[in-house]
Amino acid sequence: MTRRILIIEDTPTIARVQKHIAVSAGYEADIAESLAQTKELLAKNTYFCAVVDFILPDAPNGEAIHYTVNSDIPTIVMTGNLDNQTRETVEKYPIIDYITKENKQAYQYLKKQLIRLPRNEYVKVLVVDDSRQTRNYISSLLVRHKYKVIEACDGIEALKVLKENPEVSVVITDNEMPNMNGEDLCSEIRLQYSNDEKAIIGISSSNALHLSARFIKRGANDYLRKPFNAEEFYCRLSQNVDMLEYIATIKRQANSDYLTGLPNRRYFFEFTNKSLRQKSASNAEVGLAMIDVDHFKAINDNYGHDAGDEVLKALAHAFDSHFPGQLTARLGGEEFAVYFANDSQDESLALLDKFRAYLDTHSAGLTKHNIHFTVSIGFCNTASTNVDSLIKEADIKLYEAKHSGRNKVIS
């Protein structure tokens, strides 16, 4: 979905730069050069956010901000300079940010904010405070930046909410609460989630010495003293969400195959061994398939390695649609694996043969080189505590499939 942004700017060169930034961040952009044009566009369109110049020919004192804010459009104000009077005027409005045009980093910062806003729609934040007024205030700040918000009135309720909503990324918690305070809540959260899974920001109105240090030693990532400045709140929150995103990206890169995007060998072994340990108590059977592209060397020799890469990427894409509930991975070269943790042997074999038949029939249309390719599959279904033994058994079956004609499933 392409989001629409309204740029309100009377200087054409600046408006063009802002539009270029917005388009590069994934937006469709409309430009208004005056308050009158702003009103016309607001009457005709719905906007995801707006960038508003403080001074316009027919709105010299920031009047355009009123119209975007009153239309419930997240608003970023850009000003030529930010003297005290301008700052006071701007801060009366519930905007998401203000940026000084004279700052050399202004347009880089604008792009960052425009990229963050759509991302924030997928970030869930838990606000924990026994004061309804404080919860409402913090929640309003978060909603302004499009974060998803849930609330709890103390630490005990917060733990319950976290259990019901494991996708929560950030916890913002007061310290002075009944039943369980913020410091103890930090400790409890860290027993279940690491710093790279959930960020915790502690807040307090207390003047107690070393409270910020105590919060951080208990597992918080950051600390703010109430009453805090909204601008600082947003900066610290964004830094913590960015940190979680960076770590997730690093993990994804470490656990993914660079060519196909599938989980790599390292991740496959870690995941399956953990799953097998969990299932060992019940002696439950699991399935594992080893899959190899037939005559892959000939594809590389006849069409080139770029074509071979296209085949591997097409195969990975086919995995997504055929094995949505299973772990698939590229173990190396043209060798792939599928782990069936909860399917019966008959169900797994049926899925594998359907996949094999699909490739035999449709593979020529999956790459720009129109290469027809097939796969051989070896499958085993047994109780095991170690993935190496499963791979070894499935490899034997794969060898049989290769040497008995290829393009078949052997179990």
C-alpha cells in the first residue's frame, strides 16, 4: 500500500527536495504552496502524514499546522529558524516533530521520520502506570506517532498482558506502583526476555539518587524522569525501537541464506535440535526431507551460474507456498531440507510428492531462462534427539532417489 503525504511549502526548490525524499521513502506526494491550496487538498484527499512549513504567504504564523492537526494527520513542522516564540507556538500543537531547515542534517532526519512512521504501525508498546492520567498522556504521545498501544495499571497486570501479547516490543513502566513496582517488573521481564527481544524504558517522578542506575541494572534499556519533555521521549523511544530493529536485522542476516533468503544451515540445526529436545520426553516422531536439484551442475554448465542462482531462488519461492507450516532451509549448494515437526508420515509424504510434481510441471515458467528442472527427495520419519541422525537417514533415501531415476520421493 502506497501512503500519501501532503507537503506544504511555498519555496519550490525546498518542496522538490521534500517530495524527492518522500517518494524515496515510499510515499505519493502532493504539494500545497499556500494555506488556500492546503484546504483544497485536505478536502479532496486522505493523508498518512504531512510536512508543514511554518511560514506561508497567507499563513505567516503557523496557521497551516492547525488544519493538518485538526484533520488528525501526523504533522512534521519545518521552520527556517526556531526562536523561542516560534518554538512556543509549534509546541502548542500535538505534532510529531519539528525540524529546522538550516540544520545540515535536516533532510536526512526528515527521511528517517518518514520511514519510521509506517514502521511504527507494527510496533506494539505496553504502558504500565497506576495513574490513569499518566497512562492516557503517554498513550496519546505514542498514538500520535502511530504506535500500537496497550496498557496495564501495575507490574502484575503487565506480566499478564505480556503473556497474552508476546509481540510487544517496548515496555514503558513507572516505578512507583502498588503490587509490583517498575524495578521488580524489569527483573521479571528479563527472566523471560533478553534486551534484544524487548526494550524497557523506566520512568519515575522520584528524586531518589541512583534510581536510573537501579532501573538499568535490573534490565531497563533507558530511563526518563517525570515530567519529561515530549521531544526527548520520542528521541529515546525511537532509539530503542531502532536498536531492536538493528539487532533483528543482524540476527536475520546471520540466520539466513544470502541468495535465497531461506534459513541457513546454522539456524536449521539450532531450531531442529531445540525442537527435538522438547519432543524427546514424549518420544514423538518427526519427519525430515533432504531435497536436491537434479543435474544442477549441467544447469550451471549449460546456462551459466546466474541461471543456476535463478533456479535456486525459484525453488526457495516454491517452498514458501508449499510448506507454510514447516521449517525449510538451504543447507548448502543445491541441497535443501524440510523439517516436519507435527505432521504424520503420510501427510508429509503427500506434501513432498505434490511439491515434486509441481516443479516437474511448472519449473520452466519459474525463471527468466525457462529452465525445466526437477528435484529428488529423501525422507525419514522417526523419533530422534539429534538432527544429525535424521539428516544421515534422509540422505541415504536421497541417494536412493538419485540412483533410481531422479525426480522422485523415497522414504
